[in-house]
Amino acid sequence: MNAVLPNRPFGRAVDPNERPIVIDRRGFPVDVSGDRWELNEPTSKIVLDWSVLALRNVEIENAFKRYFGWLITTQSPVSVRNAFHFLPCFTRTAAFRAAEDASIAIPYLAFSEASAALKKADRWKLHYARQLYRWCEAQGYPHFDFEVSCQLDDLVIGGNTKGQAVRSKNPKKGPLDAQEVASLTNALRAARLTNAIPLAEQALVWLALSTGSNAIQYACLREEDLRAEKLGDEVVAYILQMPRHKKGHVHHRAEFKERRLTRFVGELLADLIAQNRANYPDMESNPAARPILRSSSPCYGHNQLLAEWAWHLKAADVNNMLQRAVKKLGVLSRTGEPLHVTTRRFRYTLATRAVDSGASAYEVADALDHSDLQNVGVYFDVHSNIVEHLDQTMAVALAPRAQAFAKLVENEASAIRGDVSGSRVYHGDRERDLTEPVGTCGNHSFCNVSAAPLACYTCPMFQPWMDGPHDLVLESLLRRREKSVEQGLNQKVIAMNDHVIIEVAGVIQRIADKRAEQHG
């Protein structure tokens, strides 16, 4: 640790021109003078604010600062932050404060009091305080007792509880269910047509659904990470080089995992990159890299060591963007409330959907980019082949969860393109030898008409007529679903059109509400 003298408080210079520093594990200097230490972390702003601890004993404060100075040289900034954030739970105990005031050794009682103050699920964090205490005692600093250190060797703290949100199928923290995923993807496809949300927000939600990566990984993505594979002049596939996370690398972009994207998502990212280049034509001399998810203004202007990350979003910004996008899309959760999302929820969702599709433990681990299988078992624990019942009564009850993509019109005459030949959308029921028009397509470009009318109910260009026979569409869908159940088909096949059933029920409910309003 440069410019740190052993017989004076850590971080206080004798020479006023001397600024004490430590060198982090990336080889970058960290200024440890004063009470605010800013770490060199490109994906988040990390500051260790010693004033928060309000330590009253200079010798204890000096020992703590020396420990964190050492920690900075050996661990990632995020790990250092996590250790620091736990300290108040330890330093605010009555036993710790009493030891400070009496200038005696910090007793084992301080750990007992901290443990009692923590929720059961958080008690594993006590290992941060134990590691600090044992290090300070081993260095011979005053106020750290050998006998207490020995007691801490025998203290059973336990590990971090994993998979609770998945096992409990928590509706706010666990994986999204099939209906929530379908509602979200339909809303995203509609947004692509209408530009309801910015391109960057669309791209991020699609990436979260497609790759289940962490916020830090999305924050680290750069334009060069997207590659188009061509056959002649035609693009046949898109490959995304996703920066790997939690692999012990010093640099965030030291290693990558290839992720194959659907053509739809790949083209969306390619369009976003083109938009970024048009909006931000950086000069050749600019040292900053070009991220895919770009900040509206540069940061790190004060820290030239991180100049290449100037236009990158931070991990917290990524999660905020994700939540903002889903809120704008208006997707409802299974509870009927606005859908709450995080990158972690999408990660859980990717894994559970992979298991439901028959993926092996190795395939799930690969999808999550895990180095082993120890954390994937939870997804198999919650897997179930039980088919949920869905009839007309339940469809009507679920109607409020419909996304209301389609725009109601009174009749064909009042629809956009209502006078255009071929714009009608028909419902056909082979069992009843029935074909009836249900609405008008307002799309002026090619559409996959083979998916009509089912896909139409999830399209913002569809205009269902208020006098159309939508009840027949609902009845047909429910009858088809019931037959699939009787045939013992796969759960995924049975539930394939559940999101359409809810959208049709939603149209019927909206028509009823509007009629009631007209006659009210």
C-alpha cells in the first residue's frame, strides 16, 4: 500500500502533497485519503463512505481501513462493496459500541447481537465481519482478541439460501409463468410495429427473455459483440458474444459465451446499433468503446482509467431500463398487478422454461453459463406436468389480464381499410363448417395470414368489430383445448393458445363494457 506509514492512522498523510493510495487487483490506483473511497468499477458507482460507520475509536477505524485496503488489492470492487455494506450491522451493536468507548477488545457478544438482529435468510452475511475480525487480529492490531478469533473459527454461520424465489414460485420474485411470458412477448411484438417504447428498451427486454443474463453482462455489451452470419449476401443467423460473469476474471470482458439469437432479436439489435451510430457519430480519436445499450451522457470524466467505459450504462441503470420498459408495455402479472421484473427473474424464467421443454441439467447449466450443476437442481425440483384447468368461466375471470392490443371498432364501415378488399379477418370452425368475419386488418404490409385470426387478437393492427362473433372464437379455442387435454397431449401443446384465449376474452369484456357505457 503506497504512502501508508505503520505508526499513524491509515489514509492520513504526513506530507500534505502526499495522497495515500492502494493498487486494486486490476492495477489501478484507489485514493484512500479521506472518508470516501471511490473504487474503479465500470458497471456501477461504488464508494466506501466511512462516515456512515461513525466509528469512535481511531485505532479500530485504522484497523478496519487497513483491512479494506488489503481487500481492494485482492477482490473485485463489488465484493469489497458487499463486505463494507454489512459493517453497520456489526458496528452498531451495543457490545461493539461499549468496546469502542472503553477502548477494550471487541467481544464475541458483538457477533451474537449482530446475528440476532439479522433475518434468518441474511445471517450468512455475518461471515464478512468474521473475516474482518480474524484478519485484524492476525495483523496484531489492538482491540482484536485471539480468544475471540478462536471462538469465531468454531462459529457456524451457514451459507446463502439459494432458489427460494424459484421453489416458492413467488409471483413477484420468482420465474414468470407461461401467460406472463406470452403477454410480454406479444406486447413486445406490438411495440416493434408501433414504436411504443424506444428501440433500446425493446432490445433489452428481448435480450433478457432470450439469454437470461445478468445486468452487468448487458451493461458490458459492445457493438462488436454482435455478429451476423451470412450465406452469400443473405443474413441467416445472428451470434452475440456475451461477456461472462462471476468467473474470477479481473476484467469484465476477458471471456465470452456465444449466444445464438433468433433472427427477429438479431435484427432488432442490428437496428439499435445502426441507430446509435447515426445518433452518436463518435470521433476516431475518442477512446471510449461503443456499447450496445448506450448512456445518454458520458460518465467517468473524472477517472481516465475508466475512459473506455464512458458511454456504458451501469448495472443499476440496466435494471431500471428493464423495469421502465415493461411498465410502459402495460403487462399484468398473474396477480392482476403490473408485472414487476428484474434480470434475475428473467434468468429464473429462462431456466424453468428450459426444464419444461425437456432440457437436461447440463443444458440448463449451459443456458445459465454455470460452471457446474450445483445450482440448477432447484429448477427441476419445481418442474410440474400438471395441466391447469381453463374453461369459459375462468377465461372471463382472466380477461382483465388481456393486453388490449386490438382496437375496437363499431363495425366494418368504421374500420381503417374497412373498404379495402381482402382486409377482412375471418374465423373458421371446421367442426361446425362455419366461417365468419370478426374484424378488419389495418396493416398495410405483408402479414402471416395463415396465423389469422388467432395472432390477430395480439396485434395492434387488428380492429375487431363490436358486432363480430368473438364468442364463437372463444368457444372454438376452449373446445380445442379441452380435446387436447382428453388426448393427453404435452402440457406445452395444451397451453399453447392460452394467451390468445385470454385476449379474445378480453375483447369480449371490453365490448360488453363499452355497450354498458353507451347505454348507461
